[in-house]
Amino acid sequence: MRRPARRPGPRRRPVRVAGSPERDDRRRWETGLPAAREATRLTDRPDGELAVQLPPPFLESGSLPRLVVGEEIEVAPAIFVAAVTPSGAGPVGWVVDDLGIVDAVGTVLTSLPGGTDDGATGPVSVLDAGGRLFPLYWSTTPPLEGRTGIGGALYLDPDLAAGTEHGEVVALCRERYRVTALFRASRGGWAPGPPVEIYEVPDPPPADAVLVARLLPVRPRDTGTFPLVD
């Protein structure tokens, strides 16, 4: 997602998630995406369940609420893009592991129905992975369009909440989820250890850990695709 120009003022701390474009992760995605494109069925979670990371800076600032198991939230989980691969013919879809590390193949769109016409928020990129829409945060990766393989991490971004500039543009990506579990994984460099279930989000959030929430859609998903907006 390309961010709009902002007025001068306090800057939020940069997004850092497990799955940022570091050498080991890039090697993993570069070898894993071709195999994913050859899969006969890429989407391995038919119920639409997601594991999403909760960046500690957002929790610390209070811009991202501390989730509670059992509560329902309305969010648009985004992909922090770490690697891209041109994708030709073949199946589309997505896979996500227990830490929110995601591999996806689909079409990158640069606008969606409901976006503004005055360009106030700038173009917003969204990946349509077989009907599943994910807003994209490009980080240091140059934005692309069209059929693409994406490697990165799913996370919750307060800039995509309802009522925000970008949140309204990506309203079609937002839906209601039930928080079914919370996890914490130790961070050894950028290779987190196995996640351990926790009962609540730590306060203050640990800077040396990966915090993950498991989200289950409350309602069945419409699996139709969405066209580009002229």
C-alpha cells in the first residue's frame, strides 16, 4: 500500500514484523513461491482462518487495541510485502503459517470500488488471491501491478481501521472476525521460535517477541473476484 503524504508532525515508529525483507526470509520465499505456484490447491484454510501479527509499536502506542480471546473485531488484515515474484499461469490462492508468514499468488490491483476520485489518499494496492483480498504494505519493495507472487507477513495496521483514509478505501477487505487464540514466539534474529499460546497480550508488549492472534471469520466469505476500477 502506498501511503499518502502527511502533514508534518510526530511520526509513528516503523512497522517491523517477523517476515521483514531479511536475507534468510528472502531465501525462504524465493525457494517456496515456485512450489506454491505449482500446487493444485494453494489455499489450505477453507474456513478462512488467519494468523496475524500484532506489531508491538502499535500496541505500545495504543493505536492497536489489545485483543481478547473470544471478542469480535472488524479489521482488514494486510500483508507486509517482503518478496515478489512474477507469476504466470497456474492456480491462485494463499497459505499462511502459525506466525502469520504468508505466501500468496494473485492479481495486484491499484484501486478498489469505494476509493476516492480526488487522489487524496493516493493509490492503494490490494492483492486479489482467488477472491481473498489483502491490502499490501510495500515497505522497501517497489509496488507492482498484475499477476504476482507475494511473500510476507500478515499483520494488523491501525491505518486500515474503519474511518481512516486508507481504511475506507480498502473497506471491501474488512470483515468481522472472532479472536480464537493468542500466541507469543521468541524472536531469534528474524527466525522466530515455535509459538506458545498465551491468555492475554502482555503489557507492555515485548520488543523481542512476535505476538500473533488467530482470527476466524464470523460470516461466510464471498469468494467472487473484484475488477479494477477505471
